[in-house]
Amino acid sequence: MSLSLALVLALSSPAHALDCLAHGVGQMLPLDGAVAVPTNAMPVVELYGGGALEAEELVLELADADGGAVPVSVEVVAEGDPMVVRLVPEAPLAAGAGYVLSAGFVWEWDDEGVVNQHHFVVGDGPDTTPPAPVAVVAVDEHHASGDWGPEHDLFFETGELPEPEASVLLLGLSTPDASWDRARIGADPVISHAYCTFDDAAEARASELTVELVVVDLAGNRSDASVTPPAAEEGRCGTGCAVLPASTVGWLGGLVGLVGLARRRRR
């Protein structure tokens, strides 16, 4: 591809896409410093960017405290942006042992790349107890139109989770016209199609959205499903519904794009 053609294609891309790294890592479980992790734990990672799981630059590893590789298979928990994946060890983790979960991307132009590491210690046995069911208690939305096109966000408020930062939430989303299966790590998940994150599920309208929520723990135990039907259009969006004029989004775009870039680089 010629430099001039590449420049034309770059300039024709959405402005926020130019601010973002191609891929990034979001939340990871077990949490860094976690103890008493069950022996049947399966680490979970959020991967941002299209084709992240197939990227040559991807580093996704589980190692013991001595640096020895732990054989695992990788399962996709749910598609989307981020995609959520699970590392399934071939054998139970050793009771009382320490492990290191590494996830990130190393590019040719950056030998160090961005690789996050979580250190954790395993407890004395497996976990076979399903989490208690938790419902989505409110859905908020934000829709904006700007110089580079529409941006969409869905905000989900969840009920109280026993482990708010260490739970995997499976979201079954449906409207009269479409359905999506998504997953997020942690309470009050967000689905976005804006700036550095591109997920078309965010285009759904809260007033039409039915949400099924299943909580999954590190051992793969699943709660019963809780279903939140669409609420009346009045009040469902609260103050979060908005369509911003291009003049407003235009100057905000550069600022938010820089925030998105910083976010990707921290992953």
C-alpha cells in the first residue's frame, strides 16, 4: 500500500479509531494479590479490539511461582468488545501454590508492549457452590451524534454482588428485533460503541431491552438467571439519555479520544 493511500484511508477513518491501540486488555481475574483462590479456578480476561484472540501479538499465559508454564485451553465466554475469555487449566491448581496470570500485547515496534500480571495464591480446595442470583435493577443509556458518527452507551446497575470486583456477569440482551450475549467482569457493567470500544449491542434502546443476568464465579459455578423486562419508556433512561449536537461533541471528541488512548495503554 502506498503512503498516500494509507494516509487517505487513515484520514477517512473515525477520529476516535486513530486514537486507539488495535488491542488491549481490560479486567482480569483472579484479582492481583488474591488468596484462597479455589483449586478449580479458571482465570478470566477481557480482550478489547476485533480479532484480539487471534492476534500474533497476544500474550495470554498462566505460570506457576517458578515461571513454569501451566497448560491451559482458552474458551470464549462471550463475544463483543471486549471479548471475555477463560483459561481452563488441564489439571486442578495446586493447593497453597502461587501463580501468575499474564495478559497483554507485544508489538514489533514495542519490545516490552503492555502485559499485565496478576499474582494469586490458591486455597485448600475446590469451590462447588453457585453464586446467589443478582438482578439488573436499572438500565441507563446515552446516545450522541458527533463529527465522526454516533456513539452509544448502555449502563447496567446491578444488585449487590458478594464479590463486586471478582464476579463474571453474563448478560443476555434482547429487543423485539435483535439479541446479544455479552460478558463483563465486575458490578455495574457498561457496553459501549464509542471512542475506543466498538460493540453494536450498545445501540439498543433501554426502553425495549430485556436483560437476563447470570453470575459466574472463578470455578465456573453459575447462579440462577434473573430477568429484567423492559421498563416504561418514562424513567428508564433517567438523565442519561442524550443526543448531543455535533458542535458539542466535536470539541469533546479530542479530549475523550486522549482518555481512550490512555485507557488502552494502561491495559
